[in-house]
Amino acid sequence: MTASHKPERRDFLKTGAVVAGAAIAPGVLFYGIAQGRAPEEGASSLVRWGMLIDTGKCANGCTACVNACNTENGLSGKTGPQDSQWIRKLNIKHLQTGIEHNLPMLCQHCANPPCVDVCPTGASMKRADGIVLVDRHICIGCRYCMMACPYKARSFVHEPLADQNPDVPRGKGCVEACTFCVQRVDKDQQPACVEACNADGHQAMLFGDLRNPESAIAKAMLAYASVEVRGDLGLNTGVRYQGI
Amino acid sequence: MTDVTCFSADCNKSKLFWGLLALGGLVMLSTLSAYFYIEHHGHIVTGMNNQIVWGLPHVFAVFLIVAASGVLNVASIGSVFGKKIYKTRSPLSGLLALTILAGGLAVLVLDLGRSDRIIVAMTHYNFKSIFALNMIFYTGFFAIVGLYLLTLMDRKLKPWSHPVGFLAFLWRLALTTATGSIFGFLVARAGYNSALYAPMFIIYSFAYGLACFLVVQTAMYKWNNIQIDEYVLGRIKNLLAVFVAASLYFTAVLHLTNMYFAKQWDFERFILVEGDTYPMIFWLGQVIVGGIIPLLMIFSPGAAKSPARILIAALLVIVGGHAQMYVTIVGVQAFPLAIFPGYAETSSFFDGVVHPYSPSTLEVMLALGGMATTFLLTTVAVRILKFLPIDKLDQKH
Ligand code: SF4
Ligand code: SF4
């Protein structure tokens, strides 16, 4: 497991895949997915991870969550049309009233994810605890999931990568998206964006287990009206917004 | 069928044959070099990005895949509906179905982010995915049409050609429906939110397939110095006209029904009137060049006596088909996705703005590889086997 996390080994696998792919693939598939816990432990369906975002508290111009995500997941932070953005600040202005909201937009970790439905190989998958991930060893880079996602939550890796976080496997030619920082969540930590938002004193993002009635997020969801983005699509998103 | 003149008998056209192969080979070489270049540097060297994720290669690939199932229509009319002038053309129709599909799939595979994982793609199936279903349909198509060709060409298997032909007919309908559904399933995208996609793709496939067939047939007749019978050409050209007209009709219905839904207005205005280059490609490319002009040419007086005119009409249908695919695939992605309907959106990820796309030369080189594959396979096949359709006079009636 540790050996598999070394970048050189992954690089070797990348180039060697053409000749040896079929032979060695079964052994390395486990490690294609970002994860903190041992694979055999698995994720529990008793938990459903979710996020509640209070747009009223999200500050205009603040990008603490975006920066934290880039650092944690080894993204360049560049914002060209071909660069990956796992979380972005979205400013929305109502066409009639002119009222504005700021909010972070990220993979909504849908319970009925279109990206998983359309993925031909099964690389896009939903863990038992609701986190939607891409197994980067099975992804063939067809980008069908990007066509299917209603939130433009996914990015395609357009160029070779260097200096990566060993806990977050990424690779040229594969599609990727927010993982709820699964490598942290599996160690009982908060996603990097949530931590950064709190550290900046905004407290606009609340992360936790939607299935646990005692959790702060479950209580907040009962106390405040919140919405699913594009709720009309019936995807049952794990990320909810309040204040819109 | 049995007295088909031999294509290679004494044609003494070896030089030209090798010349054609070299030409196709050169295009293929440029495709492969583009492929290796992109494979090495990543898709950053293409015009595609995180907003326009499917570009020119998909336009060409999907055109070929759709045309491949359509070209088999000629054989279906012959085998399933028993029309003689089409029966004569069944072997060529079956062959083209295979070579065109091979061309389309080749481009799709070469454009994958990880085309080296083709084994993974073939061993991991998500059966819920219409894309995976398509792969199964394509594989089945190769097998069934290959078998069908065998029944047509082998005397002993001949009695089987009818049932196998019928199976091929059903299979190709399913295949085109599945291809069309790739887009129909993308509910979040304004442009694809219509159940019409699957039937519309079937109609398109009829037109594109027959047009491809006509082009190849004309080339083969020219090569063998054979004059096509006026009656036969007249029948085929009229069939093409029906398909082209039906395609135009379906296109009109799609846009009219879209306009019926207020939430689709913005998209319709974008694609039909003001959106970048797309309205021009739609009206000029798909409707006028690919629809109206071919119809006028087909119905112009004396068209049945002029294979050249019909050839041009067929070529225009093919050009129009590519315009249609460009609008369907790229145009729909260029239109900003409404994440919050009713709101104006801005972000660092190009939300709320029209996404520009200009294909790089590499994509053009990659895209042309599909046609080159089809061309090479077809040229070799018709050289070594008997595919030339010969009409007997008494077959007309
Ligand atoms: S937001 Fe997009 S990427 Fe995330 S689970 Fe939903 S469909 Fe998939
Ligand atoms: S790009 Fe990868 S994750 Fe997305 S649909 Fe294709 S194989 Fe699945």
C-alpha cells in the first residue's frame, strides 16, 4: 500500500500500462481511488456525508476554500479553460430582482449521480457513504461524465502532472472532481475547504453525517430551509445551500 | 449476384490502386503522429477544454458511426424487403457498414484521454451506461454484419442471408437508437433535453449512410468504366431525397417543439440566431448545403442520367451531416449550462458565458483518421473480393 503511493511507482505504472496493463491492473486498482482508510474496511452506508452551505455567510471575493482545496489536492490553482478546478466561487444574480449571492460550487455528491450512470467503465463510482469518486486506474478519459454533470463539477487533466499529494492520485488523461477530501474524512477530519472557511471566521460551510440526527449538519438542516441546486433533476445532492 | 464482373481481373490499375493506398496511408500517418503527440503532451495541445470536452474528433467519429448503421439500410431494403436493385448492393452495403464503423470507432478511441486503457474499457462494463451499451452494440454489429456478408458471399450459406439480414436490420436500428440516446440522456444540457434524439438519429443515419454508399458506388463504377442504369440511379436518388427531406423535417420538429417550452427559448435563440458561428453552421451547413441544395439537385430535370450530379448531391449531404454533428455536439456544449436557472452566473470556471472553441490542426489530423481508416479498408476489400454491384436488366421490375 505504501509503495503504491510513491509517485515514481505511479509514473512507472502510467508508462508501463500499455504493455503490462492487463497483467498488473488487478493489483493496483485499489489504489486508484483517493482514500484514507484501508480498502478492506470499506465505507459504511450508515453514514452519508453531506455539506450545508450558508450563502449569507459566504463572503464576496473570498477564495479561502478554493485555495485550501488547491493546496490539499495538489491543483495548480491556474484558471485557464484547460485547468482543473474542483471548487469555484460562483456569483449569481437574479435576473429579475438583481439580488446577488456568493457561493462555492463543487461536486454535489449526488445520491443519484448522472456521472456514475453514464460512465462506461464504472470508474465513476459512489461509495457507500455517498462520496462520489473517480477511480483513476479505470477511467479511460472519455469525458462522458463531464457532459452529464449538471454542475460542471468535473475537470479533465489536460497535461502531465508533477509534485502531487501522494494521498490524492491524479493523472493526465483522466477526469477528476472534488472528493470531499476523502483522504481526510476517512481520518475523521473535515474537508480542507470547510476547515479554511472556518479558520477565516466565515463559517459558511458545514460538513457532516446527514444520517446522524445528532450531527450539527442534520440539526441545521432541520432548523433552516435549504435547497438542492437544480432540485428539479431529482439527484438528491449531498451538498445543500441555504439563503437562496 | 454470381456473375459479378471481377473487379481485379485484368483491370491493370495496380498503379492507381497503390497510389490510392499511399494517399490513405499518408493521411493515416498524419493521424497517428497527431495521436502520439497528443498522447505525450496531453489534450492541452488541442482546442478542447473543460467546457468543450468533446470537439472535432467526436464530430467526425459520431458522423461515421451514425452513417455506418445507415449504410446497412441498402442491404436491409434488399434482404428484408426483397427489392432486387438493393439486393445486388447488399454485399457492398455490408462491407461499408463495417469499414465506416471501424473508422468512427478508431477516432473515438484515439481521442480518449487514456486510449492505452482500451483493454480496461473492454473488460469493465457499467451496464447502466448507454455508452457501454453502445460498445456492446458495436461489437455485435461487427459480428452480425460480418456473418451477413458471409451468407451473401458463400453459396452454401446463402439460405441464411434472409434471417441474418433481418437480424442485422434490427440490430442496426437498436445501434442508432443507442447512439442517439448518448445525447438524449444528457438531461442537464438544454440542447439535448429531447426524446426526439434517438428517432432523429435514425433518420439522419439513413441519409448519411445512403450518401456514403452512393459516393463509393460511383467511384467503383467509374473505376470499372461501368455506366449505372438510369432506372437504378433514379430509384436510389429518390430514396436519398426522401431521407434528406425526412431529416430536415425532424430537425424542424426538434426546434419547433423546443420553442414550445419557454425554458428552451434561450438555447434556441442561441443555436438558430445569435450564438457565435453555430447559427451559420446550422443554416448554411446543415439546412442549405446538406439539405436544400441536394434536394434541388436530385429533383432537377435529368438528374437520373447524371451520376456526377448525384455524386455531388451525396457529397453535400455528407458535408451537411458534419455540420449537423458540429452543431449537435459542439454547439450544445458552447451554450452555457444553467446551474441556477433564472440567475446570471459568473465564476473563474467560465460559468454563464458562451464557451469558444477553435479546433487545433492536431484535432483535424486526428479526426480525418476515421475517413482514412474507412477508405483504406474499403479500397483493399473491394480490390480483393467481389463487391461491385452489377444490375441485370430484368431486375428492374
Ligand atoms: S455533482 Fe456532478 S460530478 Fe458530482 S456526483 Fe453529481 S453529477 Fe457527479
Ligand atoms: S471520463 Fe472516466 S470517469 Fe468519466 S465517464 Fe469516462 S471513464 Fe468514466
